[in-house]
Amino acid sequence: MQTFSQSDLDEIDKLWRSVPADHMWAGWSAAGAEPEEVWLYRTRAHWRKFPLRKTDDGFALFDEKDRPVAEAASLDDLLTAVESIPALAASEAARG
């Protein structure tokens, strides 16, 4: 498994600080200097943790059952891909 560099972590932090306060993705965390996974958190009525992993082609996000949720070449593209998943957006809007 590929690891996240400090510059990857800095980019993740910058990206998630740039989203609006009411965005479905509330934060992230990682353990260690060069982690193999970063966890992204979704808020509202139910907190959920989504593992983010580096791939040969970019990044992949998984759900808590390790099923792929989104893939993208860059972190910006990953955010766009995640925001376009209808089930996630609908469930957030319903809880609003």
C-alpha cells in the first residue's frame, strides 16, 4: 500500500479547510508521519468514517465495509466526485 507524504497531508488539510462549514465532509485524521490511510469524516445525524488510500492513479475513498465509494486522480477531483454521489448528498439534505 502506498503512503501519504507530508505534502499530501498538507494538501488534504488545505482542501478540507476550504469547504463551507456546513459541508458534508467535516474533517479528517491520520496516524503517523506517513500513514497508509487517512480517514475522512462525515457529520450530521450520523458520524461516519471513510478510509482514503493512495492508488497508482491517484486516490480512492472507501466506506466502512471497505467498498469503493469514489476514485480520482487528484484530491480536488476526489472532492468533486464525492460531492456528486447522489445518495450521500440526498441523505445529508434530508437530515439538514
